[in-house]
Amino acid sequence: MGCKLRHIPLLLFGALLGLSGRAQEPDMRGSITIEATDSLHGMLAHAVVAVRSIPEEGAPRAAATDADGRCSFLLPAGSYEATVSYVGYAPLRFRFDLPAGAALFRSVRLHTHTTQIRDVVITASEVRGPVSGVRIGREAMQHLQPSSFEDLLELLPGGRASDPAFSGSSHIRLREAASSSSDYSTSALGVSFLVDGAPLSNDAALQYSGGLTGGGSIPMSLNAGIDMRTLATDEIASVEIIQGIPSVEYGDLTSGLVKIRRKEGGRNLEARFKADLKSQLFYLGKGFEWGERSERLTMNLGANFLDSRADPRNPRQNYRRMTASWRMKKYWEDGSGHRFSLGGSIDYTGSFDRIKSDRDIDIGQTGRPMERYRANYSSLAAALNFTAEATRAAALFRRVEFTASADADFDITDRWRYVVASANVPIRTALEEGVYDAEILPSRYEATLRTESKPFYAYAKAVALFGKQYGKARYTLRLGTDWSMAKNYGGGLLYDVTRPLSEGMSTRPRRYDALPALHRLAAFAETTGTLRPGRWRIDAMAGVRATTMANLGERYALQGHIYLDPRLNLSIGLPTFEVAGHTMRITLAGGTGWHTKTPTLDQLFPDPVYFDYTQLNYFPEDPDKRRIQMVVYRYDPTNYDLRAARNFKWEVRGRAEWSGFDLSLAWFREDMTSGFRTSTQVLAYSYLDYDETAIDDAALTGPPSVEGLPATEQTVLATAARTTNGSRTLKKGVEFTFSTPRIRPLATKLSVSGAYFRTEYENSEPQYIATSVALAGGKPYPYIGLYAQEERFYNEVFNTNFLLDTQIPRLGLIFSTSFQCQWFTGRKQQWCDPQPVSYLDTDLQEHTFTAESAEDGILQHMIRQVSDLTYLYRRVPFSMYVNLKVSKRLYRDRITAALFVNRLFDYSPAYINESGGLTRRYSDPYFGMELNLKL
């Protein structure tokens, strides 16, 4: 299959060359490409461009711009007048002369009309074309008043407003009734974020404190994707979220793609002040522009600061974020018929917490501090982008693009604790296996721990686009390759092993910079075509992406293994027809394909696990006679057979447009059977249990010798965690949106969006589960069972949002009232066999679990006891929140004051739960306000 697939790009390219080689009769024609942009140079898709000859002869020619805001005309030589119009913007007219054989390019900027009624789009709009997704514009973000990227998810079908929360990491889940279990976090890890074409990644993040116990836990994000708290929205011009089947140009994803395009140019100085019940935000930004359209130079500067306090009584839950950005871009043309652009950016993101000490928790009775910590995160990223594109519409070569980026993160945590040991605890210091004499921790001591993680990411990408138009058909071929690198240069866990932060701390220091770098290589080929047979329109996109990993070592199954991701999208526009005097447009679309996400650095190179067993514990009153002997075992939990997570997706969509009414439906299914999870590995270790009662204390002049001392050999089963491809996530559901034209007497428009999601979770590989039963005399249980199903459950949710969007442009007033209905949420634990299929003994010998085993007095303890309530369907019935957002423009739109109230009204009645008890629900309003200045 792989041998045949690799010839597809060559065959497609050859077909295009064949088309380009057809003989054409010379004519006296030329071409012009017109690009429509807004005031920030954002591309205006579906703007109407009409061209008429001067003097006027025949009917004018008209076309709509594509997703890149462009359309092309092939015209006879002569003089023409073009009119570019777009809803809410003043039409723009210009004249041009078209010589025979010339290829012209014109970029025009439309400005908002000051007198006409203009609809401000405050909702997410569907992306037109074969790929499914939604687009969130700048105006929608301003009306939403977000504090971080997470707030934008309210606009997705099935989304619901949530209060800003920064006390813990936040990760995106697309088309999912999400589970909180970390065993199913591949869905969030598999969402790719792109900022101006450069990817965001945390695959090399290793900031965690494994094996630590006690209070003062630090919120951490590991193997779960991008933390949306770190993404400010004030510099964003638009967001495109692809929930369906993305182009093969984009990889290292399973669930979806988020494309962020930031502001470009402009001349305004903008400031934003926001305050709500738990946070304050300040933003300042400035745009600059120089030169004409074709020789334009732009620069943008912006800074954002957020201070959040989840609970004023708990200073440990504070979160502070600082972002800053500098961007420049230059456009120019030359006489060769090409247009060029070169852009660069430098970005800083920091979240930091000063020294924290909660007096109610950390101050002991003596008034001495017991614990404090300080966490700092900083990221410095730089990116460069170069494009060259042909201005001739008939050129075979259309565009080439090069993108490069680098990102250095610094994630440092410092902890200090005053430790009071609960007993005589041995110090664990050994890094290699063997028998050691251990010292005892002091009863009281001060401990420090520094966790130093310094991930570094590099990325490079090259893409070439070829195209050919033949009659009413248009074809393109996209070829490209990309490379990414992830490496951690941090020092890891740095602490004094004789003074651990916790007496039960089982980890050992390990430097992160000793781990190798991850290198991922990919190549892709994709063809698109647009056909117009009669009154039909067919858009198709088909491609394949090949991905491999390097620098892992020959023991890894991933080393050099090539994953192929074929993907297909198809959109069919049916012939229009009249209904009640208005045109009806119906579009049917769908897509299918494979998606691949490679493992992270932590999953491929986990920390070794140490097991410490006490063989001799002789602890008399005389400290000179004391001796504690331990045997240490070291286990490497690296799973060399770990594979990439693979997700197969398909969807079917439909859209109908009539007289300003718009209805769209999408039905999807995603099945990922190789998601990453933490599985149990069974180990068996032996040690000697010396009989301390046989020691003659009176005869000792020092620590006792173990030679000749009676001992019993003990063999115990131990478990260690390692990453496997043992999780399955099956997503199914329906999304829908509906909108009406604005009712002018009421100045109101109704938008309805919603979704039904059902997500099934289960382990896709058998799992070992230890029992907590202890035998007589406190002896550990000598068996561990292997179960076909550790867990198997599904979550479902049905949400609908009714949005009344009222706009009075003459008063500069916009207010929206949303009725967010959650019809129900449900969860059901499905039946799992409580008996193991087999079990291991202390010699790691596997035995089949039979009916006779179930009757055995010892073996029957492996049969899991499950309550009858476990398998009951847990349903939370209907609830509705009414949210309000208001914005008012003042002083010629220079000042905008806005406020929002979540749960201004709510209907959340009490209900009888699955166990027959009464469950009461409570909610409190949450509000905030902001002031925007534009000078």
C-alpha cells in the first residue's frame, strides 16, 4: 500500500502538467487578480467583485472572493471599472487598463460605512468549503470579552459559557463529552495550535513533582496539550477551529486544529481594561503602517497583563500572566510578475507567582513558616515567514512559503518545607541496584526542591502550490515538508537526597538535559479541484501525509516507522432554485481520514522507578549500635513498543440558505483505539527479612553484622506505571446551527447553535489491577489479576444556545441575551467482567482464572466487588442559564464600554438522582466589565 501511495503526488503533478501543456490558440486577453481586505488587512471572503468594460459592452462580469479574499478574471484587452462590495463596508470602485497578455494584481482595502446599518458578527461563522470548521472574528471576540482563549469555546456548537478560571491548567476538548481521567487526555493533546503558521507545542515539558506527598500541590500540565490560560486574545484578529478533517498540510494531531491569525497593521492605539469578580486584565497595543498597498510595511506591538485570584483566602491559587508581542511584515513586488512578503515576530509569555505562604496553613504553632513555594514560567518565541506568489492568474506556479520558528521555555519551581518526620524513616539515596546501609532522617529538618525544566522547540516548513485553470475547472497541487524538534535543557529535580521534601519521596534526581531530542519529519501532497458542471459546484480535496520520528534509538518501534495519513474532503453545491420568490442554496459535504499524534518526551523517556525494601531494622536506644539495611531495585518503565496515537474520523454535513435564513447540520464519528494511558507493569522482587530478635545486644560493640543472622527470603509483587497505547476514545454526535435574518423593526437576530455529544471510553488493552486485600499476619497478597476491562463507560451531553443579538448602530449599542439550555447530561458505567482472565504469581508465572479459581479461598479475592449502583445511568436533567452581554460605543467609536453577566437568571431545579436521593443545584451570577479605548 505504501509503495502505491507514494506515487500519488507524482501522478497528480503529471496530470496537472499534462493539462498545462494543452495547446491554446493565442488571443488578445489579459488577467487581473483582485484581493479584498479589511482595515487590518484581514482577507474578506465572499466579497462581491463586479467588472464592467468602458465603454460598457455586454453584461458585467461578477465573482465572489475565495477564502483568501481573492478572485480572478480573464478579460479581453481594454479599459475596465471594478466595484468591490461587502456587507457592512462602503463599496470601492477603481479603474484599470488591461493590455493584451498582461497579468495584473490589485489589493483593495474596504472601510466600514458610516451611515448604513451594519451587522456586527458576534457569533462563530461556519467555514465555507470542503473542510468543516468555524471562524471567530475580532468583533465576536470583543463582544465576548474574553480573558483567555478558553472563553472563545463558548461560541462552538455545543459550547457553554463558563466563568474565567485560572487556578488550574485548561485544555481544549473538541466534539467531546469529556472525561476528567488523565488516561483519556490524548484528545486534548491531539489538538494542534498554530499562531500565524507556527505551531505551539509542549511535547518536551517535564515540569512535575512525581512521588511527592503532602500539602501544597502545584497545578501542573503534562501530556495534556496546550494550556489555554497562557493564550491571550487581544492580539488575535481571527481564529479558525477545524473540528473535522483538516488539510494534510497540518499534522501531529488527532482531534482538531486551531489556526490563530493575529492583527496586521492598522494605525490605532488600543487599550483595554477588564475587571471581574476574580481577575483584572490590562492590554495596550499599537499598529503602524507605511507605504502603498503593494509596497506596504506593517508593525504591531502589544502587551497584556492578567492578575487572577481564585480565592482571596488562599494565596496559593493566584495566577499572573504577562504577554508581549512584536511583529513586522513587508510586502513588495518586482517586474517578474511575483509578489513577496517577509514577516517576523518575537513573543514573550510569562506566568509567575511570587513567594507564597498561607498563614492559616503554613505557619506552625511557634509562628515559624512551615512551607512556601515560588513558580515562574517564561517563554520566548521567534518566528519568520516568507512567501512568494505569482500575480498572473494563469501561471502554473502559484505560491511558495517558508516558515521557521523557535521557542525557548523556562519553567522553574522552588519549594521549601519544614519537615517533621512521623517515624524513623530511612533515607533513600541509592541510584543503582544493590544492598545498602541507610541513615535515618532527622526528626525535624528544612528541605528545598528546585524543579528546573527548559523545553526548546524548533520548527521549519516549506510549501509549494501549483495551479491550473481549464475552462470552468480549477485544480491545485500542494507539496510540502516540515520538521520539528523538541528538547529539554533543564536540570530536572534538584535537591539534597538526604533531606527530601517529603519523607515518602520515592524519586531520585535526574537531569532533563540528558534526554535526547525528539525529531519529527513529515512530507505531504494534496490536490484540490473545483468543477462547475452546469449549475452544480463540486469542491474536492484529497491528500496524504507521511510522518516519521528520528533520534530515538533502534530499540524504539517508532524509530523510522512511517505513518501515512490519507484524507479526503468533498463539497457539492446543488443547483439553486426558487422558494417563495427567494433563492434556495443547498450544500452537501463530508470528509474522512486518518490523523496521527506522536508521543511526548515524558512518555518516551520516563523516570526510572526505585523500590526500596528493608532487610534489617535494628534500632536500639544506643545510636552506635543501630543499623538499617536495605536492598534497592531499579526498574526502567520505558515502553519501547509505544506507538503513535491514531484517530480515524468521518463526518457528513449539510447546509441550506434561504432569504437570510441559514441552517447547517453535521454528523460525525471518531474512533481512536491507540490513545496514550498509564498502565500497570507487574514486577517481582525478593529480599531477606532478617530476624532482629536473634541479635545479642549485650555482645555488640557496634552495629550488628548480618552474617549468620537468621533470615527468611521474601518475594513480593510490585507494580510500576508505564505509558501504553491502551485507551480507546469513541466520539459520536450531531452539531447544528441556525440563524435568521435581522428583524429590522426589532433590530434583533436569532441564532441557535447546539450539539449532542456521546463519548465512549474504555481500555483497549487488558490491564493488571492489584487487590488491596492483605492476608493473615499482614502478608501482602501474592497475586495480581489481568482484566479484559478495567473500565468502560460513556458520557453524553445535549446543549442548545439561543442567542438574541440586538444591534442599534445609530446608538452604538449592541446587547445579546443568550438562553443556554443543557437538556441533559448523562454518564453510565457499562458492565465489565469482574473476574480476571488470568493472574500472575510471585514467580511472574501466568495462570488462567477458571471456575475453580473463583471458588478458591485465596484466589477469589481477585473477583472485583461492584455495587449495584455502579451500573445505573446517572442523568442530570434540564437546566438553563440566561447570560447578558452589553457594549456601548462612545465618542465616534473611540471608546467602548461593555459588561457581561453570566447566569443573570437560571433554572436549575432539584432532581432525584439514580440512588433515589434529592440533589439540589445552586449557581450564583458572575459578572464583569471592561473599557476599550481606540485612539
